[in-house]
Amino acid sequence: MNLTMTNEHIVLCVIRYSRSVQTYNTITLFIHLVAPFFVNLFSALFIIFGTARRRSTAKNNKKSFRELAVSQIREHKQLLISHFILLVLALPRLIISLVSGCVDPSENPWLYLCGYFISFTPPMLVFAVFVLPSELYRKTFLNAVTRWLRQIHQ
């Protein structure tokens, strides 16, 4: 009885497109991943500093603009934290999309499998990104869980 083992090596290559198509792809990636970050960040900063400016110009307010801005940043920190977390989660996808070349997935299959699942992390972490940093959302969530647990144990 003669057993023969063969080991297949599959090499995956990224297709090389023309320079104009690569430029279009790069621009599209940045528009879809980086542009929303900046729009949301500037919107959050506009809300925070706009509210602080309005409150500092109020006649009955004795706090300075700086004190009000710091208190608004503390109050709305989830608006800033969530955008940075989403940007960090999108960076691996952006890097993987921009790097081209041939790869042999049989050498490090876990690396490529993890690279595939990275694209699913932002939607899966919506709860951690938006609910946990916000005191209001977190408190509402804990109240809902507490009510639900009471209903189960009754």
C-alpha cells in the first residue's frame, strides 16, 4: 500500500488595473471611510462649541467660554470617542485594500481569515462604540436590562 501526500499551494494575486482605475478605487475608499469621519467629527465639534458659545453669551451665565467648552466636551465625549473608534476599526480595511501583490494564503491562513473578518468588526461593535461611552445610553440600557430581569424572575 503506497500513500502519497500532495501539498497544494494556491497563490492569490490582486488584479492590476490601469492607473486611472486604481486612482478611482483609492478615492472611493477614502470618500467612504475617511470623509464620514471628518464630517461627523466636525459636526460634533460644531455642536459642542456652538452650545458653549451660546451659553457663554447668555446674560445670566458667569462661566467663561473655556469652562463651558470643557464641560460640553465632558458631556458629549461619546460623540468624539465613537468617531475615533470607528476610524481605527476602518483603518485595517483601508490598508488591506490599498496593498496589492501576490499572497500565499497556505502560509498564514489565520492572518487572511482575520483580515476578512476585520471588515465585519465596525457593524458588530456598534453597541460598544455608541452605547458604552454615552452615560445616557448606558443608563437607559441598564434600566432596560434591569426591568427585563425583573420580569423574568417574577
